[in-house]
Amino acid sequence: MKDFVISQEPSKDVFPKQHDMWVQLKSSGFVNYVDLSESEDILIYAEQHGVIPLSKANQ
């Protein structure tokens, strides 16, 4: 299973705590980080691997 986080870097000056959390999450390796500008990668992965939404899984 692949987990993705789609995000955009928050301003370090305006949101210092959020920026610190963003840096930690991005470098953790716990999830696959995808910048908002590259979210098309998730759609490609889903199509190639037959991913379906959880809401459709039990139908």
C-alpha cells in the first residue's frame, strides 16, 4: 500500500511551526510526499495499479 501526502511548502516566516512540521514530514520517509504541483503522479500511480476509492471497495 502506498500512502501519499499532497502538500505545499508553508511560508517559514508566516507559519514557522507548520513549516517545521512540513520539513519533518517530508524528510521522514513515512509517507510519499508529493508537492501540490506534482499531484498528477498520484493519478498515474492509481491508474497503473488499479487503485479504487475506499467508498467503492465494498460494492
